[in-house]
Amino acid sequence: MTQNNSEQTFLKRWRFTLILICAVGVGALIGFVFKSKAGVFKPLGDIFLNLLFTAVVPLIFFSLSSAVARSANIKRLGRIAGSMLVVFVITGIISSSLMLVCVKIFNPAKNITLQLEEAASQDTGNISQRIVDTLTVGDFPNLLSRRNILALIIFSILIGFASQAAGEKGRPFREFLVSGSEVMGRLIKLIMLYAPIGLGAYFAYLVGVFGPELIGTYARVVSLYYPVAILYFVFSFSLYTFAAGGIKGVKLFWVNIPPAALTAFGTGSSLAALPANLEAARRIGVPEDVREIVLPIGATIHMDGTCLAAVLKIAILFTIFQKDFTGLDTYTAAIGVSLLCGVVMSGITGGGFLGEALIVSLYGFGPEALPIISMLGTLVDPPATMINSTGDTAAAMIVSRFIRGNHCN
């Protein structure tokens, strides 16, 4: 009887994950067999993405604003935010440093042959204006675009504080925010019912259309990034979750994180995986206020996979343009730029172009450098996004350990 119960518990926990894995496997097989013709399945995957992206903006708004609004302990809220930022920076430095060591041992740009094309002129603006445009918008409707997620996050947090400051008169509004958060959570569960079809179709498209590029000119880059990313994903997250909750924390993380990891890997978007991450964190036992603050913010500014990729891109450009990639100053600058790219490169699919443009402009490379690393970004995006996204859940576990001495209820 005990064995049967264990099997039922296992199947119950892993059923949806196994369905997703099977769907992804079938999609990848279809893409491999039909090659570019598999692009016909892309609309089915786009439907899934569009549903998720449509829900992401209200999900973030209600999650963050309600978490702040119903926080009875402002001191606790401050501890959550402070701990979160410390964890984000430390894990970003660790991932950047790991890739820095790897590119020094194995030079991925050695003897690489590239077809250079002139990049279109980009108006990147000055750094102060870039900061203003990243953190704020000039008109309220612009907050409703997923391209302004950082501004939305700041606005949502301020709304939460304002509703608290309103005291008793703000109570109905606070209840509205909490109710909205619950409704959005239910909506996400409905959308995720379509995930096996959407992810399977998207994987068919990815493998069929972009698969051949993996064995082309950039094979050396892929052969370095993918193993390093997988090692970081397995060992670093196991270490982080062990620090958060011991062996139990590690087991809870790996049992519950696969749906979020597969969603992030398949869609190339941390925001698309946010609903699955929130559900994983809930199952793990991360306190509600911690997960509803750390995960939405992390989907935009906590990107260990991006840090790995940014250092790799910088090292490649230095080699191709025959610049000296040595010295403590150079290494420190590369790590700093990678952390900055993690903020600029929001969780939007294809948003990596902004970070790549930032690398080119900060280092003063010629415009032809942009298409070089844009192609690299395409190749490494799936595992990078998977690390970006699932790392938020690991970070939330660590933050909750700081806050209450344990990662779960």
C-alpha cells in the first residue's frame, strides 16, 4: 500500500512535467524530421506566447502591488528587498566569474570564421536618458507594455505603498489588489493547460528552423556555453537551494522546477515562465510575500544565464577585434558590464538585442560587431533563459531563508 501511495504521489507531482517533456520531445522530433517546414507549427506556439504575454503585465501589477499592500510589516518588506538585491548581485558575479575562467581556458573565437555584415545604425542615446527610459515612462498607457517591465514594477510597488498609506480609506482598494492577484493566478492555470501543445509546437519550430545553425560557424561557442550553462544549472542551483534548505530544499527545488525550466527553455522568455515559477515557488513553500516580490522583479533584473552569455560575447569580440582580454581591470569591467546587461535585457523574447547593443557601445566596437553577437545570442538563448528564470526561484528560497530562517512553511 505504501509503495502504491508513493507511486501515486510521484505521478501526481511529475504528471504535468512528464506531459511537457513528451510534448517537447515530439516537437523536437518533428522539427528534426521536417526541418524548415516545421515552421508551419510556429503559430500554435505563438498562441501560447501571446496568451502568456497578455497575462504577464496584469500578473506583475497585481502580484507586486498586493504583496506590498497587504504587508503588515514594512520592516520585513525592506528585509526582503535588501536580501533579494544582495542575492541577485552575488549569483550574478558567480556566474560571470565562472564564464570568465572558462573563456580564458578555452578560447571560443580561436580560428573562428565569420561573415560580417554592416549593422543598422542604432540610436542608443546617452546613458542618463537610457536609465530614465528604463525606470520610467512618460504616459500611463506605456506601463501596459511588457517592454516597460521595470517601470511597471516600480509603479506597482509605489501603488502598494500608497494603498497602505491611505489607511482605512484604502482598505477597499487593497482588497481589490489582493482579489486581482488571486484571479490572475487562476487565469495562468487555465493558460498553462495549453502549454503542452504550445511548447511542443514551438520546439518543432526552433529545431526545424534554427537547428542547422548549431553546427555552423559558431559550433565552438555552443560547445562551450551549453556545457557550462548545464553545469551551472545543475550544480550551482543545487548549492544555492542546499544553502536555503538543506537536502530537503534541493529535493523540493528539483521536483517542482521542471515545468518552469522547460517553459523558459522553449519560449526564450523569463516573463513567459513567470507563472510556472510562481507556482513552483508556492509548491516549494516559499512565503507568498517573498515569491510575489522576488520572482516578478527577478524576471527582469536577475539573469545569471545572461551574465554567462555576456562575458562570452565580450571575450569573443575582444579576440575577433584583436584587443587584449587580460588584466584585472578588464576582467572586473567585463563582470560589471555583464551585470548591467542583466538589467537591460528584460525577460522579453528577443530582448537580448538591447544588451548586445549595450556591449558594443560601451566598449566602442564597430557596428559590424552587433550582428556577430546577435547571432551568438540566438544560439545560446534557450539555456540562458532557462537559467535566468529558474534562478529566480532558487534566489527566492535563499531570501526566505534570510527572512524567516527557513525556505519553506
